[in-house]
Amino acid sequence: MEKIIILGAFNIEYIHDNCRSPFRDVLGCAAININVLPLSFYLGKKDVEAYVLDVANKCGAKFIHIYHDWIKELFSEEFWFKLADGRVISAFYPDDEPGQWMDLNLEKFDHHYNHIFTHSKKAYQIRCDQGYDNVSHLPWGYNNSLFRHEPGYHGHDIVFIGKNKQSNSSFTGAEDGKQRDIFLEICAAYAVSQNLDLAIYGYGWEEHPTLGTYARGVLDITDFNKVYSSAGVVFNPAWAPDSQEPQVKLRHFEVLGAGAVQITNSNPELYEVLGESPAVIYFNSREELQEKLSTILHNRSRDRQRQWFEINRSMHSIQNRVSAMLKELNFPINKVDKPFLDIDLEYPSTIGDILRRVQETFKNNPDVEYITINSVGDDTYKYIDEGFVATYCRTDKICQFGVMFDFSAFQANHLHFSDNNGELSCEFIDSYDAFKRLLAEPASKHLDDNFRSLVTIDGEPIFTDTLVFPRNANYSSLMERITHLDVENYTYHFPIEYKVSKNTARFIKPMQMWRKIFDHLSLLSHIQSELSLCIYGVGGSFGKSLIRFFAKNFQSVRIFAVDNRLSGQYIDGLYIYDKSVLSTYKIDAILIAAEASGPLIYEDMIKAEPVGKIIRAYDTTYILSDVLDFIDCYK
């Protein structure tokens, strides 16, 4: 079986939904996904590079694919040189607009890849003109498992989904926000004049002086399809950052996938991809926008749109884009499935009960190759990587997965507007043994809530929902002596990530491992002077953990918590300021903790005159060098 390894930041929900998920849909177990971003937090750059190379060598994979966003600067040149040995490396660029993004890719990243797939037709054409023969235009597409038409429900008349880019709460650059707001005002005026329902979803709109009236909060990804599908029309414009040029966005295709009618600014590239479509209406001016809104909303029959949609739907799915990419790479498209079955055991269960049930289940289900027990969300195979299992699962030993954790269920939404990862709390973990003890602690205190996933042998915990039982293991022999040591010896461990879902029975307190980052920050103890530190971006779990870290380990340090969205509130007894505090007080160092918007905050600070040393705490690529540079200032 030919295998392809997919590297990405799959804890970012939109990347999971538009890369990891469709590759699995198309290839099944032949796609081996490695979530390298959280692995880098735990292992550090060198170890995660060694880990990826080890997986590639053991799997015999000759194809590697990179989803570029969030991990483009994660790996060293030496790593790319080693990875390229005998392998075809491809990449998809989700940020490649001519100008800032394309220039960066040309300068720093293009040479890593044998084949480049870009969403931008202009970027593709420029590279072709420059003599590139290894670049392809691959438009965005929608995930057909998330977006589909839902008939029979009448929703908002006019819908817009997107952050208020001119709000401090959005944690982003202004980009095309001002221009977009002008046209949103026209939609609002038209809605008032016709007594229509305009709904604006996304971060920061409640702060808008005029459009705040229409703010409806923030949608979860699971609600996008229903809101789009039921809308009279979706207002969906897009311009390139700081430009009048139109831009093709992922959301153009998601609205299309939901079977909705959308109106967007004139966009030749989008028109070229979709062709003449009654489901996508273009406007060129303010007057034309109002005129076309009136036409769409006065004729709600969608027969022409539905007919076009049924003919063209599959063509524009992200699954179809993945298939086209694989054909371009000459990778065989043969979906490989491995049958898994999850069984539910009632309390109380012992390891003996579990092993007997496993044997009975295999006997009664001859097509099943692997069994899981009381798995998170009832389907462990959805949360561990099937490709990894198919490659590594021993046929003679129980296999345990769960050293690393994927927290994508805690992302705010698929566009990662917010730095807040929901319910996550960060802990300082020194070793895997300490990690296991921390997992066991809440379970032992709340057995009534956690019995489904925990059994105890010799007083030691074993989490059954991390185990995969293969058909051919000798369970009868194991049952003759069941001690914790025997089970440990009979279990094969894998250092991969495990996805944690919300409302899981297994974790009272989910934990994210930032050990390497805190190790680097501990070096600040070499500075003997009293310090004033600003932690910028405390709304997320990482910012809160930084506050607790410094409060515990640097008691003489004065800490200023800064978060424009939360200013005026308190966190752990600290008053939260807005960014104006940076010019009011003497600040020795600014630690940027905002995970999603950190790069934008950093760029803005560099453009202005920095008031203190900037430490990019959000990025393992830079944090060590930033900390050492700061320490050098005090030598």
C-alpha cells in the first residue's frame, strides 16, 4: 500500500476540516496525518523533526504533503534536506496572494517543495512566467461532510459571517474591513427600508457604532451550514488586504456547498473557477449592490440555483480538490479502510472483564480487525489516526495511543478568530510519568464520572479508551497473570497525538503541554534585576498560564496583563489593561501570548517604536532566541 504523510497544524479547526479530514475521506488509512504544531510545543523543533523523519522511514512513505499555514517556519533547512531524500514533497499554500504573502513564500519556502499547489491563480501565473514548472493552481473547495443544502427552513433574509476587522476584539489587521463595512451599511439600509432581517455573525460587531444593532454573536462551525443554507442571500465580499483587488476566499465555496445564494464583489478569478452560476451574484458598485439584493430577495425561488448546484456540487468539494492534487502527483487513489469496532463496558469492569469481552467480540465479528473500549465519543478510530494504526498497530500486542493530544475541539471556530481555546488549562509537565499522574488524579477523585475509561491494577491506572486491541493477540495467555507490569509489558506505546473532545468523561481538566516554552522562559531567572513584564493577550488559556507561571516562579516581577478585549476586568487578581498601558509605564519586556493573532500584534509593534523587548511567547520557533537576546541586555 502506497502511503502519503500529511504534516499540518490540525489542532486548528479549519486546517483539520480542509486538509486532514478530506485526505482521510479520499485515502483512508493510506493517509498518515501528523499534527506537528502541538507536537512541537511538547517535543521542541529538533525532536519533532526526528520524529517525522522516523515515521517517514518506518512507513516507507515516498510522498509528503504540507499544509503550509501555521507551520511554514517550524522546520530547519537540514530537516528539509533529509526529508527530501527519495521522496516527493508537495505543499498547499492557503496564503499566497501576490505581494507580501507570495514574496515571503518565494523567498523562504518554495525551494523546500517538489510541487506547489496555490489557491491564487495570480500567484500561479506569476510563477509560471518566472519559469516554474512545478506549480499548480488548486482553488479552494468546501468540505462535503460539513456543507450541504438543508431544505425547508426559512432563516435570515440577509446574512454576513466574518469578524469586525476594525474592532480590537478581532485581533487582526484591518485588511479590507473598512471597504467591506461601507457595503454592509448599504445592506443594513436596504434591510431597514424593506423591513428585512439582517444578521451579522462574528467577533467584535457588538462594538460597531451602527452595525452593532445587527450583531448576532459568534457561530460554531456546526451552525455555519444551517445559517448559510436557510438565508435569503449571503453577503460575501472579499478584497485582498489593503487593496481594491478582489480575492477568492474559502468561504465563497462553503456558501456554495451549503446550497445558498451569495452576492460578492466582482471577482474574475472566482468567475473563472465557477463559470456562469446563478448561485453567485456579482456587484460592481453601491447602486448595483442594492439593485441586485432587491432582485434576489423578491424572487426566492431557487430552482435554477438548485439545478446548477446538483450538476456542479461535487466538482467544487475539497475532497475533489484533494483527488486532483493526488492525480497531479501520480499518487494512486485507492481508499484503504481498516474496520474498527468500539464496545461499551458497564461499571464495574476489570481488565479481565475487558479481555473476555474483547475475545467474545472478535469471535462474533469476523470482519473486525481492531477493537476499542468506551472510547471518547464512542469512536476512538475517529480520534487516533487510522493511517498510523494501519501502519504501526502490532497484530500480537495491545496498542496504546495517547501521549500527545489534539485540542481542535476547543478552537473557537474554523476561522480561528479568537485566541481563547475554550476550556483548556495549561499545566507544567516535566515527564511522561508526571503526565500520567496528572491524568490519574482527577479520575481517582471522581470515579463516578470517569469509571468508563479507567481501570486500576495494583493501584495503577490504565485508561482503556487509549487502547486498541488487535485480533491476533494472545489474550488467553495474558489473562493467566494480570498485573500492572504484565499489562504494561504487553502494551505497545506510540508517541502520537490523541484528540480530546468537549464533554469527555475522561478528563475533568484537559491539559495542554507547553513544557518547552516554559523551560525557555525559566532562563529569565538569570536576570538579577527587578523586572516589569507585560503579558499581551491574556484571554486565552496560554496567557492565563503565563500569568500563573510568573506569579509562581518570579515573585519579584511586576506583571501587567494586557488584552484590548478584556480591559477593565481582572484575571487572577490582576487588572487587565488595554495596550495604552505600554506607553504609560516602564515595561522591560512584552511577552506576546495571543496564539492566533500573535504574528499580527508583533508586526504592529515592530512598525511602531517598541517600548520594551518583545518576546514571541506564542511561537516555539522564536521564543528561545528572543529570551536569550533579552538576557544579553542585562549582562
